[in-house]
Amino acid sequence: MNRSSGATQINELLVQMNRDGDFPVSVLADAQGLPIAWAAKEEADPERQSAVVAMVQKAAQQAGKQLGMDATDEISFSDCNGHGVVCRIFEADSHRLILAVVLPDRDHAYRRVTNHAVSEICRIGKQFWL
């Protein structure tokens, strides 16, 4: 199989993850926040989400460095209306990646669904590398 097959599998995985987790938007980005793949409901804006991922990653790195923390593996924030974003940071085949999902409310469950997606992204990455 070729690289495009891996990209197709990642896109399909994000669509399914959004359905399973009831997420309006999800983005897979590289360590710099550049989008690799995304899935979104029609009214959502994945390009804007990708830009946010890059800013969040930089802020987390700077804060962690100032506090003497090890590498960050998850960042989350929410607005005053309860809408949230979670960024899961992980390694796949020695590449640092960020899986970001938009949550419809701050109490929305996401961990099980995103854990599964991270595992699948790592599996797909080993076969094709993205």
C-alpha cells in the first residue's frame, strides 16, 4: 500500500472517531501544528482548528519548560460557555503528533474514543508512515 492509503485510513478514522465521540471537529497535526488530516461537521471550520492546535502546542511547551515539567501529553481548555478543546500529544513511529478534538461541553467524555484513535494512528503510521 502507499502513503495515500494511509492518509485515507487516517481520514476515515477521524470521521468515525467524530461519530463515536460526538465531536464536531477533529484534527491530526504534526508537532508544529500543521494539519495532516481532519474531519468536521459541515458547519465546523477545521482550518481554524488547525491554527489553534499550533498555538496551544507552543504555549504548552513554554509553560512546561518554565515549570520544569516533562513533555506534555494532553492539553485541554474550555470557554465560559463550556465548549472545549482537547489536544492529545503522542509519538507515532518516532514522529510527534497532536490529535485535537472539539468538545460540545466541558463534561463531554473523550478519553476512550481518543485513546482508540491514537492507537490506530500509531498502527497506521507504522504501515505507511503518514
